Amino acid sequence: MKNTASFDQSSSRSLVDIVAKHADSVLERCRDRYGSKETPLFTDGIYLKTGEPGKWEDYVVSNLACQQNFLRTLDGLTTMTEEPKYREIAHEWISYALNELQDSESGMLYWGGHTNYDLIDNKPLLGNHELKCVYPYYSFLYSVDPKATSFHIEGFWNKHVKDWSSLLFNRHGEYNEWDRANPWGHDYTGGALPIVDNSMLSFINTGSDLIYAGAILAKSSGRNEPLQWAERLIRRYDEVRNETTGLGGYQFNHREPCRVRISFKKPWSDRPEVNETTVIRSGVIQTRYGRAALTFLNLFEELGADGQAFLDVTSKDLVAIGEHAYDFSDHSFFSVLNNGERLYPSNCIEGAGYCSPRSLNNVPASGMAFLVYAKAYRITGNEFFWRMARNLGQGIGFGEVFDATDDKSPELRSNLPENLEIPLNQPGRIGSCRNHVCTLLGIMELYKATGQKDYLTLAKNLGSQMVHDYFADGFLTTGEEGSRGFTSIDSYLPLGLLHLAAVAEGKDVALPTFYPNVTTFDPKVVISRRKRTQRS
């Protein structure tokens, strides 16, 4: 695709029109009409060729946790178009959902990784509660029903945190009662890390969701206690980092015998310091230093001075992983122990323990990492963050752009090449819609940081190409349709395009913040509980 400067305000408006067409298609074709009554709920997706809804077994499923990007899109559409219907529909939908999908005992919603909702029989497919990098649009939920949203977030914390004194928690929570007399009135002492505990799993994917929930509840309600606990929890991940390198792991507890250590060959398998809190492998890099990092940067911006702790911890993380686990010559992150010692797939045994050889493969430059460092640079002005963003941009295929800069400043030394190709389909780099949107948002961060119109021109052309590649049958698809043509309603792209349109039009509007959720439904807990019921 050729890079031109012909993307004017009217073409920016066409992006909003495309998003509106997408929303109208979802509203028309994915609303609940499957049970004894129609409801404001939505199916998780649709088969474009047949119009059939997404299913699991014979259930038509509606997982509110898998629909938060669409919720943000509806809200953002009203902001951009001044057409109230989209926000009104969102309000009706969420009001109904908070009434119908909330467990009366725990307060937690029937959603997430191991629980779903069936639109045919209008009842939950009940497993347990799990949120991992979901980051729901809590501020909108709170505006619809403050009481229900507060009850959910309080239940989320109280049913997942098992030891408030140390903040040891588990990614799973059970839908049952807890003492609601004083939801935040617990004693905290902290204590030495890492904690050895064989029942809890303090994964940062759920930890970041707990932190996010507490921080947004504090912002929405004006209550300080949820923010205080959110700050305490992020400091647990801060405290588990290596004092020399600054590298921190996926969690702040581990098990003995260690599920990671037994994956390693000698001599690593004989070293007690090799455990789940110290091995920085591909999943850790993509989550702690990717999705969670972006979430914490967002929280800093949403909370202002009250969010300083989130910026401080994330800045230390991004410096540490960049200095000790990034190959500037290869544009990739490599696996390490938290002391900086490099790890290779050949160090592990296939089929043993919790660390497969492939999990120690390098993580190539991605749109997500690019966005994180670009945003960190825009917020802080830290030259190292710019250097990382520049190198990652080269790695995802924008060498011609980032070769026209230097390590000290993101100012372009020359105009973009007239025949610049936008590398949407580079295998293994940014070969998915999610990463393309992150790349788009990262480029806009650099435009906001510098004011250089060449970055905006690049973003406009990238957005235009993505519409060409991903708009099908009235939907902005997720780009993962395959032969059967299924697309989720939860694509990153509509919200990304609204942000692009706002920047291109010079609109100073408060659009919903982009959060990098990765929600999927894994029915294993539902199946396990069904089998236990059948046996009894």
C-alpha cells in the first residue's frame, strides 16, 4: 500500500461510519433471540457464512467478559457521533446483565475463563470465577449500577484473596458467601517473598485484574480503600524482583516441589533459586511486560497523581526487561532467570513439569510491546523507552520509518518514503488483528509525543488498510475466521479506529481507554463439575 497524505477529515469520518456499521451489524445479528424471551444480551460471536451464533456444545453462549471491547465501542460511538442510541443500548444491556448475571451470594458475575451463560435456557454454565487479563469496562458498569458493580469488585477480591496479611491469592474464586460487613477491613503485614505455598497461584494475569478493579472502583466511588489494596498488591510484584537486575516474575509464590524446576536439565534442576518466581519465559514477557504493563500505564493516566505507584513499578519493569532480556540485533526478547542468566529451549525437557522447551523460545517484536514502550515514552520522556520503541518498530517491519530517526529523539529526519509498504502480513511478527491494532495505537502514541504529522499519516494509512483487510459482511472481524467464518464481536479494531478518527479530526474527546484483554472460555471446570454431579 502506498503512503499518501490524502486522508482528510472526511475520510476520518468514514472510519466512524465503518465502526457504526459494525455496531449496527452486531446489534442486528448478535442480540439474544434464542430462549423463551428476547433479552439485551449478545452472543459471543457469529459465523459470517451462516449467521449462526457461537456455541459451546448445544449452548448458545454469552460471556460478558468476552464482550468488553464491544461495550467500549458502543460508548465511544456515541461520543464520536453524538448519536445517543449506542450508549442507550449499552446502558440497557449492562443494566440487564448486572441484574441477571450476578451471583447473589458472592456478588461476582457469571463470566470469565471458566463460567459462561446459556442464552437458550437463560442460566449460567457454572464453573468457578476466573479473570485473567480481562480488564472490564468497570467505569461504565459503575455508571449503570454502582451498588452491583461495587459488590462484584468486592466479591472478586474477597473470594480470590486467601491471605490478606500477605495478599496471597488464587486465580480461581468460588461463587459462595463471604463476610460483607467490612469488605476492605483487613490487616496487611506484607512479609518476605517469595512465599512457598502449594495451593495458591498468584499469577499476574489475575493479579493485574484485581489491581485494575480496585483502582477503578476507587476512582469511580471516591473511596480510598480499594486503591490502597491495589497499590499493596502491585508492590508485591515489585518486591519479588531481583535486586540487581530489577527483573520480576509472573507471581510472588511458588510450589515445592517446584513445577518449573523439574522441567530443567542439570545443573538448573539442582538449583533451588530456579522456580516459578524467577524464570522469565515467553508467557511472563508477554503478560507482565506486555498486557499488564499497558494496563498499569493506563491506570496512571486514569488516576493521575493517585496512580504514581503504577507508573513507578511499570517503569522499573520496562527498563529491566529491556536491559537484561532484549536483543537489539534480533528485535526479540529472550528468556532469562531473574538474575539475568539467559535460558534456552535446550535447557528444558519436553513433557516434564511446567516449563516446556518452546516456552523458552524468543518472543519476536510485536505490536503490543511496541505500544507499551511508545506509551511509556510519551508519558515519561525516558530516552531508553524511545530506543526500545524504535527498535521494536524496526522489528515489526517499519524499518524505513524508524531508520529515519536516531536513538536520542523520535523526530523524523525526513519524510516517509512515498512507496512505503505497510507490513500487515509479516509472519510471526504482527500477523494478527490484535497486534495490528496495537501497532496502530503505538504509532499514535508517537504522534502525540512528537506532534510529527508523518506519524499521523502512517497511522491513517495503517487504519485504512486494516479496514480493507478486516471489514467483511458488515463486521470488523477479529481476523481469525478460518474456513468456517466465525468472528467474535470483541475485536480490538473498532475502538482502535475510533481513537484514530478522534486524533485525525483533532477532537479533544474522552474515548474509552483501550485495554488489551485476551478473554477466552475454557469449559474444563464446567465439565469437571458436571462429571462429579453425575457420579454422585
